[in-house]
Amino acid sequence: MRHNQKDLEIEGTILEISATQNATVYPQLYQDTSDELRRLLVGKMGDEVEADEIVQYAFVRLRHLRHNRDVDNLRSYLFNMAVRLAINMLR
């Protein structure tokens, strides 16, 4: 997947935010899942730009949720949140 400058800046910001409180979990989750999540959302929405925005927003939201430490499976939580965001955007 090609990334434009804005995508790279947002990815950098996400990684910086992640590094401040949890040095391994969030950057690794982003690295492991962002491309797969983008593909899923592009398939559901048919729009790469909107899918990228939702992926980025979902990661930022996940990082800011205070209760996420109680979530057993952050990957599943992230994917569910992103799909819900996509559904809301499509409405």
C-alpha cells in the first residue's frame, strides 16, 4: 500500500503517542494490523481515503480510551471499533 506524506505524519504521531505510555503494545499492534484493517475497510466502503481516515482515527481513539487496559483482545476491539466507525460514516 502506498502512503502519502499525511499518512506518514499520522503514523508517526500514533507511534509517538504510543511510545509515551506503552512502549511496545500500541506500536506493535499498529504495525501488525494497520494494513489488514485498511484492506477490510476498503472492501466494506470502497473508498481508500475514507478507510485510511477510519484506521487512523480508530488507533487514536483506542490509544486515548482509559479503559482499554481491561480489554482482553485489543486487536479484536480495534477491528470492531473501526467497523462501527465505518458503518456510522456510511450512514
